[in-house]
Amino acid sequence: MKFGARILKTGVAVTLALYITMLLNIEPATFAAVAAVFAVQPSVYRSYRTILEQFQANVIGAIVAVVFTLAFGNEPFVIGIGAILIIAICLKLKIEKTISLAVVTLILIMETTSGNFYLFALSRFSVIMIGVLCSFVVNLFFLPPKHETKLFQKITTNTENVTQWLRLMIRNDADHMALKEDLQKLRNEMIEINNFYLLYKEERDYLKKTEYPKGRKLVLFRQMITTTEKATAVLKNLHFHEQSILDLPEEMRELLQTQIDYLIQFHERTLFKYSGKARHESSEDFLSEIDRSEKSLTEQLIIYSEKKRLNQEDWTELFQTVGLIIGYKDQLKHLDLLIDSVYTYHPEETVLNEE
């Protein structure tokens, strides 16, 4: 069982909400804890946005509860109508994620009309807001999310899986069914990576000096994701045309293997370079080798076309494969350029905290 930061933050927010409500002698404290659970978010920005939305929902719930209680009483059917009205209002304002909290506020306030009703309503409104604010404070100061580090780790892990399969595939060592199952996992991981990228992208910078480095890194991480997607496209193509690749003349298979091996090495080197594990020397020599290998590959493809050594269908499939490999190389060259740019203009912002 693995306990992530969000699980720990939820526990701390619940504890803090309960202690504060007990200290202020506001009841029921348990609803502050419930509100805290609703408000925990994976990023500081989303937590801030959630506070604004939930404040609106809490106010809507409180106003509807007070008006309905004073006008119609607190019979169950009145509470039900009030809940319907709150849901409609939240949907209209496009804050549907806060419907649950707004309805909870309504029920809490309408449960009684005895005593000082206005003071009672204010107490119930306050207990919900305490829970929401506790979640924001905890998200801001306790285990703040490190989206950049986690995003890079996820990209690296997924890239390693893709390149390992590419090595096996081009040497005809890959198990067909195992790769088919893993391709689905790789697709799911890419979806998760893109979602994580959105978290990193939407997180606001509060210091002017971090605005430009953050902008460059957004472009860089987007390129890392695009490059891995290109590598995955090559892998899918080799998997789909596995038998056609095996039936190719040996010289062509060797050229494909050589080029893909070069690209895999270059891909790994770019990620190592960003993480500080490889020297930041020029990539010109390596790229020259890749370009020479690509030239041999494309020349052989042209020869096969001119001499009709392959039938039309096989040549078309090979043409698609070579095109994807060239596209993969172009994305890698762009990625390497972006990494050099980040290290040139913002060297102080390139250190990754891998804790």
C-alpha cells in the first residue's frame, strides 16, 4: 500500500479542521472535516480555484436555506425543493463540482428553526468554510506538489519502456502478445502524463523571475511528450507490420535496426542531459552519424522503388515505417535544441529535486 502526498494532505486537513472547530466551539465539527475532504486538490492553483467556487456554493446554499426556512419552514419536501434549486443554480453558474457542498450547507442550516436562527445559520456556514480554508492552507504549506519533478520522472519511465520495446522489436526478440498488452498500458500512461502536464501548466508563478524559465520549461516538457509519442508511433508501426519487416531483405533490416538504435541512444542521452547525468557537449557528431544512417536508409528505399525489389504493398508499408522514423528523428533534434536553450538561458532553473 502506497501513501501519496494527497492522501497525507487530506488527513492533515481533516485533523486541522476538527481541531479549529473544537477550539472555536463551533458545531458540528464533523462537517468541517467533510468540507476539508471535498476541497483537497492536486495543485495550489486548483485549490485556490476550488476555494472561490466552494465559497460561492456555500453562500448560495446558505441564502437558499435561510430564505426557504423563513418563508416555508423546514419540512423535508421544502428541503428537497431547495436542493433542486441549488443544483440548478450551480449548473447555471458552471460550478457543478461544488453541488455536494452547497446541498450539505442547505441541509445543515435547514435542520432547525429554533433559537436564534440567523446565528445558527452563520455557525453552519462558518463550519463549512473552516474545512475549505484548512484544505487550502495545507495544500499551500504542507508537502507542496512538485509537478515538474514528477512529470519528468513519468516521461522518463514511459520513454524507457518504449525504447526497451523498440530494441526488442527491431531485433525480432519481442513477444507479440506481451507487446500488444503493454501498448495499451503505454497509451494509458501517456494520458496520465498529459494530465500531469496540465497540472504543471496551470500552476501559477508568483515571482516575476520564474515566469520566463517556466515558459521555456513548458515548451520543453511538451516536446518531451511529443517525442515519446513519436517513438511510440514507431513501435506501433513495427508491431503492426511485424511480419512485413521480417520479410524484408537483410540489408534493409540492418539499416532499420542501426537507425533505430542510434535514435534510441540519442533519446536517452537527451533525457540524461536534462537531468544532469550526461555532459552538455555538442550533439553535432552524434547527429552526423544519425543523418548518415538516415541517408543510407532512404537511398536503399529509393533503390527498392526503382528496381521494384518489393511489391507495391510491402514498399508502401516500408515507406510509412521510414517516414515515422524520420519524424521521430526530427522531434529528437528539436528536443535536444530546447534542452540546450534552457541550460543556456536559465542554468539556475535546471536542477531537478528528485526527492
